[in-house]
Amino acid sequence: MIERRYLLSGLALGGALIGAPMLFAKSARPQAEPGWRLSDAEWKKRLSPMQYRVLREAATERPFTSPLDKEKRAGTFACAGCALPLYSSKTKFDSGTGWPSFWAPLKGGIATSTDHELGYARTEIHCKRCGGHLGHVFNDGPKPTGKRYCMNGTALTFRVG
């Protein structure tokens, strides 16, 4: 099976070769805070292979594969890369998409960038501390914010309480 990013890269390259505009540019990841600017080798030691692919390479886990999608206990969802608290269980909701979804992040937990990987602008969510890719935010969530922070479960950890 061809991975989406290779397919899209090939389409973008082909378009560039015939003079079409490059639509599939990847955004720059926000800079990690000092102390969290690790080498690829250090991240690979710290993370599982899937966590590395999601957090460091902006991959997406398959929907409905993360146990955190169905997590209902009170607690905090944190970055799997650096343990920074990102979301409260109080803002979690079942979006039906197969990924853990929240209507608001914790203050100071996330950073954003613009992702054009699919040919249109999306708001990509990163951990503010380590710069890891977490997912995307969409404007189809519940009140009070109307936002759906759609996160990769493998990019998160959960702490009860």
C-alpha cells in the first residue's frame, strides 16, 4: 500500500514538472523549547516506532485504534513526547471520527501551524514544549468553542485524576 505522503509528494512533483503550482507544501513545525530540541536518534530511543512516526514525522494513526478514543475517566491528556499537559477530560467528547477529540486545549499546551499537505489549508496542532505533531483542529465541534481538536491517541498519554 502506498503511503499518503508519498502519493501526495509524487502528485506535487508531477505538477511542478508540468508547470502547475505546488499545492502540497508541508508547514514548518514550531520550534521546540530549549531542552527539548533532541536529535532523531534521541527521539527514537524515547518513543515507540508509532509515536515517533506521529510526533516527529506527522503521520496519522488509523482511526479507532487508540484506547484513548474511548477513555471516559476524569484526568489529563499529556504529550507522549514530553509529558506536557494538553487537554482536560472535561473537554473531551465523542466525535465519532475514531480519534480522541476535545473542544478546548489547556492553556499554554499547544502551538499551531498551517498544513497544506492535502492541497488546502488546515490548522495543525503541535505540543508547545517539544514541537511534536498531535493532530488538527476543525470548526465542527460542540459548544462552547465550536472547535474539534482531533488528536492522534498515540501522541498522548493519560493520567487519572
